[in-house]
Amino acid sequence: MKEYKLTVRQDNKKETLKSYADSVEEAIDNMILIDSVSHLYLIEEVESKEQWEFNEELNGLRELRKLIPSDVRLAFEVRSSEWH
């Protein structure tokens, strides 16, 4: 499990939150699950210092996430570094 620092808008304030996840995708999903987080700006993997920049509003993803039944377990994995 990796530690991530995420710059987000939470309760109308720009904040830095921590998340522990197996992948950057799971860290994003963790933010989607927090209703008070409205935007995602930056993710940094703490150990490697690798960063991903965003300027994304999360409500659309949150609505999609709500369509997934609660008994379904999501798993994220990187399959390839290339887009197909």
C-alpha cells in the first residue's frame, strides 16, 4: 500500500489530504467516496514523488460510482503503460 498526498477542494477550501491506496486510481476512488471533496487538483505518491495534475470536478464520477452495487468489489490495476 502506498501513501498519496492529494490537493483537493473540500468544503469550498483548497486542502491537502492523505490517502493510502494500492494505486493512484484507488486514491482517486477514495476521494470520490468523500462527499465533501468536490474537485481534484494534484496527486503525489509520497515515496517516489511522482505527480499527476488534474483540474477535475468529481460529482459526475461520484454519480457513476453510486450506480455500482455495494456488494461489488472494485479492483484497480495498471495493465500497460500504453493506451490501446
